[in-house]
Amino acid sequence: MLQIQKFPQQTSTLKGSVLIMTRLDEEEIIQHLTTLPGWKRKDSKWIERRYRFKEYMDGISFVNKIASSAEKENHHPI
């Protein structure tokens, strides 16, 4: 799990921000997960959260919103 901080800069490489990522240690990961309802640690490597939708198109709409936000932030979850 990475912690992302944004800092404004003069040159506009990632839409006016520089991303500085630092790896969280195990204790920090556990601490942060307590503030993220529904998120769980998987394989000591990932965090995940499962979503269920009553209607198929609700799920598609949700994914499209995530894709739009990820594109704006230049962050593409796997």
C-alpha cells in the first residue's frame, strides 16, 4: 500500500502536481485500514473491497466513475 502526497510545482507534469509515494509499513497499513470500511488486506500485498449492485448497469456506472477519476489523477488501479 502506498501513501500519496501531492505538492504543487512550477512545471506542469502531472496536471500541476508531483506525486511522491512512500511505502507504508505493516503497522501503518493496519492503522489506515481501520479508517476504510469494507476494505481488507489480501495476500499481505493488496487491499481490496468488493461491491455488489442490484442492477448490472449500476455496476457499469460505478466502474465508469472510477475510471474517470483515475484518469484525472493519472492513477490506474489494477
